[in-house]
Amino acid sequence: MTGVQTCALPISVDTVEAWRAEGRDVVVHCHGGRSRTALVMKALAMRHHGWTEQQAHEWLLEQWPHYGLWNRSFRTVLQDGWA
């Protein structure tokens, strides 16, 4: 992924965190609701809990049956330090 593509991830996470800090309810969902949604949810969990990508991956597997595992590049972005 290029820098242009990955720059949206920190912006997405920052936005969700800011809205939650304001007390807003936030729904994270992409068109298919599987891999892009998972990317943002895992990034949020990693930042919030200080988790590795693997820890966030295992957490999401337990929590969400719709988690799509086919997009390896999303896992790589999180493993390589996205923030």
C-alpha cells in the first residue's frame, strides 16, 4: 500500500476516538463489513489497549463472526506500524 492509501487509517482512528471522547456512539462499517471494517477496528484496539496486530486479530476473531481474513495487506499495514 502507498502512503496515500495508508494515511486514511490514522485519520479514521483519530476521528472515532474524538467522537467517542465527545460521548457519541460510533458505528464502523465499510461496504462489505468485513475486511476494511476489521482494519479500523483492529487499529482502534491496538491503540486503545497497546496491543500488537496479533493480539487485536485474536480479539476480533473472538468478537466478530463477519471478520474477513482474506486481505493480507491490511494485516501487514498494522504489523508494520501504521500510526
